[in-house]
Amino acid sequence: MTTQIRSIHFDADQKLLEHVNKKIEKMKTFHDSIIEVEVFLKLDNIAHHIKDKVVEIKVHIPKHTLFIKEESKTFEESCEAAFDAMFQQLKKAKDKALL
């Protein structure tokens, strides 16, 4: 499994990157055929000075690409919501593959 974490419009600190990596490692427990994980950390609406924290997760599994986008006022909240939703999608994809 390859992973890419990209921060857009800012430099992510080490604590945030460690948090994201820990969540990515947890993904392996929900689906064992993950090929690639891409995480995008973005600051949105910079021109209007409303800096929403956006987390996008793209997971490639055999025959499918799963995508989640969540935004909130903190990266921690966005990460939690995005990864929880992705875990649910991974569970569904694994269940469908077993049918």
C-alpha cells in the first residue's frame, strides 16, 4: 500500500501528519486489499479569510476508488469525520467483495 499526504496552501505540522498516518494504518483493519491512499489537507476560502479546514481522502482498492471530503473549523475534526466515513465505505466494499 502506498500513501501520499499533501498539504495545499500551507505546511502541515508533524503532529497533524502523525495523526493522519495513524488513521491510515488503521484502514488496513477494515480492508486488506488497499492499493493506494491519498490524503489532501487544504485550507479553503483563503481569499475570503474564512479558513475552513478540508480533508479529502481517496482510497484505491481493486476495481474501485473510494472518495470522501469533509470540512470543519479544525483539521482534527475534519480528519475524524473523513476517516470515520472512509472506514464505513471500506467495510461496505469488503462486504460486497465477499458476496
